[in-house]
Amino acid sequence: MKLETRWCGRALRKYESLTSTNDEAVRWAEEGAVHGSLVISEEQTAGHGRGDRTWYSPAGNNIYMTLILRPEFPLEKAGMITLLMGLAVSRATDRIIREKSGETCLTSRIKWPNDVLLNGKKACGILTGMRLDAGDKALIYIGVGINVKGDRFPGDIRDKAVSIQEAMKALGMEGADFSEEDKDRLISIIMTEFEKLYDTFAEENKLLYIKSEYNNRLINMNKTVKVLDPAGAYEGICCGITDHGELMVETSDYLRLVMSGEVSVRAADGSYV
């Protein structure tokens, strides 16, 4: 794999199969993996999604990877790193589509806080974990699953998931077939984009520098959303993110800042996706 980064992904371990790249990243970190170390697997037999969900991870078609970070900033800022990775994946997805097709008719969107979508369906999910290592230093591991080539998803996600290849073919775009070299190229672009975003964040410790672009890519923007808060679900209009990555939701009473939980966008038929 040809990387154009200084530190992101430079220490690399690739596997044919793992239970989970996040699990392997934690093990490697405990052995002393350096900041920016990357775990990649062709298959996950027990991939993790948010909550208790699993991540469909068949061999050969997709990207499963986890990036290890050892930040200087406090762990409470780790949630913002998820947004940086989402933006990096979104930028990289758009770039690989342009490189392969020469067209710009298909662009990705972000569903706050951790999904990247194509044609309104989920093409990428991000799962961020955090802990203190043996020396009480912050450790963050960011798992990224990208549907690249597959077009046969299990029944429970069939109507919600899409691969990059499938989304391109649906629009009749040229260059839709992805090779292993294309997958490596996509990973390389993600690492480049994330490194740039992370380095700026490490200096500024807030997201003002990406807020405009992030909100432009936000599929929730100016739409009715339902916030599934443990204290009680509520609805409102999504107004974008703050400088610290919270989602602003304007209800009939006041503006709420969503720091955690799951946000779903109201679809045209009134359902939530």
C-alpha cells in the first residue's frame, strides 16, 4: 500500500481474518503500538457496530480497519475524533469515485455522528473506543467498516446498506468495478485526509475549522430528526454541529445540544432511517 502520510497508518498490520479489528487494535496497543498504528483485515468474524449490533463483515469485498491514536488531549475530547474520521471517509469516498469515473454526480453524505451514506444508504460505519493505557495515558481506537464491492446484504440491513460499487452502478457510472488496488488506494486517501484533520484538531481542540464543510455534508441538516435519548425520545430540526461536535436540534421549546445517543432522519414516508 502506498501511503502519503507522515504518521497515520505507517505502522501497519494486515490479516486475512480477525474476530474484530478493534479487538486486535486494543491487543496491539497493550503491546506498545505507536500513535497512528493501523490494523486491517479482509474479514471479521465478530465485527462490532454501535450498541450491541454486529457489523456484517464478509471476506473479500470490503474494508475493515482500526486506527490507534495516543492523543495528548484529554479523553473527553475523543468523541470529536469520530466526526473527523467521518469527514475523512466522506472526502476520500468522493475522491475515489471521481478518480475512477471522472464524474461528480455521486457524492457522499454524513449521518451524525458515525455513518457515511451514498444514495441515502449506509456505506460506512465508524466505532470509536477509548481507554487509559497502563501508564494512564489516553488511548483511542477508531474502527471503520466500508462497504466497497458487496451487493448482497442480510435481510435486516438489505434496504439500509449499500456499497460504493453498487451506488455507482445504480447511476450507470463508469469505473464502478473495484480492485484490491482500489481498496488500498481508498485506505491511503482516508489516512491522508484524517492525518490533516487530526493535526489541526490537536492544535485547536475544537471543530470550528471543519464545521461549515461538515454541515454541508450532513444529511440531517435542516431536516426533522428523532433523538433517541435515554431520558425520552424527542423530535426537532437539525441545525448542524457546534464547535465541539454536538448536534444542534431545535425543538418547539428550545435548542438542544445532543452529545450522545442515536439520531435518525425522518424519511419521506414518515419513517426513521
